Amino acid sequence: MKILCRLFRNKECYNKTNRANDVQSNSDITKYVNSNNLSSATKYLILVTLSNFKVNIFQGSTNNWTLIHSYLCTIGKKSTPTPKGSFTVGAKGLYFGVEKGYKCWYYTQFKGNYLFHSIIYNLDGSIRDGRLGMALSDGCIRLTKINAKWIWDNIPQGTKVIIK
């Protein structure tokens, strides 16, 4: 079906196929977090799946997590990969990069200099690099500005972040 959709460039057909795949993968990822005794010091848990460029945000508690958001992201390139493992949310800030001629908005630290943050903007507010769903960064996890802001606004320090 996917091949036919692409062959005939049928966007409606292709979007329905993608939505069906997203529902299946969301169900699988929820089963994964609820069958592996994953816990967090807060009512939130973040699971980043590098293989499909997704930041999955859960609310709840151990073995009772509910997926509330699944965001497309950009991850680290081969030479500067996003670290895998279990981390916790640390510092937050409004933006960084001005001294280098760009702005990344709404950063949330999960390990050392590794952050969730927006795509890259020029100082005039235009988008410098808005690509998502690719391995391009220096290891940080890039999101749309609104999704980075949601994490910045809602995910407290101490929240567990699992990257696999």
C-alpha cells in the first residue's frame, strides 16, 4: 500500500498509512515502558527512540504510564551521536547560541551539554535549520519551537530521560 501511495503521490493515502503506523508504534512504545518497571522521580517519563527520531513523553507512574506526546526530533550525527542511556532533567534556559550568531530556544538539559531544544534560528528570527527526523546535530535533540517549549514549561527537574 505504501509503495502505491508513493508511486501515485497520493498524499491522503500516504498520510493514512503513516497514521496507522504511528498508532501501532505508539502502542508498542507504551507496552515497552509499562512492562520494564521504568520509574521517574516525577509524574513524567521521557523515552527517546533514536531509530525513529521520536521524543515520547509519558505521564503516570511505574508500570502505569500513559503516552501524552510523541514528537518528531533531530538527533546527533554519526560523528557526534546523542548519548544512549538513562539520564535526568537538569538545568533549563530560554535560549543559547547568540554569541555564535544563532538561537536555539527553550533548552532542557538531560546530560552535561546535551539538551532538548528548538530547531536553529538566525538572530533575526528566521529559521536557519528546521530539519527534523534526521541525524544532524552535535548530540542534542532538536524539536519544533513549540514542542521544546512544552518540555521547558512542563517537565520538571529530576524527570527520567531514557534514550535508546
